[in-house]
Amino acid sequence: MILILGILNMLLILFQISSGLRWVKVPFGVHKRTGIVLFFSAAFHALLAFIANYG
């Protein structure tokens, strides 16, 4: 699960960078929503990794 979330986060980061630099043209709302999804998935990824190491 941690690995899957890590891969998902990497893909979301690449999308955010490419849409922020206008390499991929998407509406600002899409960019904003994927940023929010990235924030929560990264936080959940970090929480799971913390629990796996110290729990």
C-alpha cells in the first residue's frame, strides 16, 4: 500500500509540474483539485510509512 501511494504521488507530482509549467494544458480547476488530492495522498502515505516503521 505504501509503495502504491508512493507511485501515485510521483505521478501526481509529475502532472502538477507539467500542468503548472503549461506543458500540458488543463483548466486551473483541474490543477487545483489534483493538488489537493496530492496533498492528502502524500499525508496518508507519510502516515502509513511512519506507522510501518515505528508502530
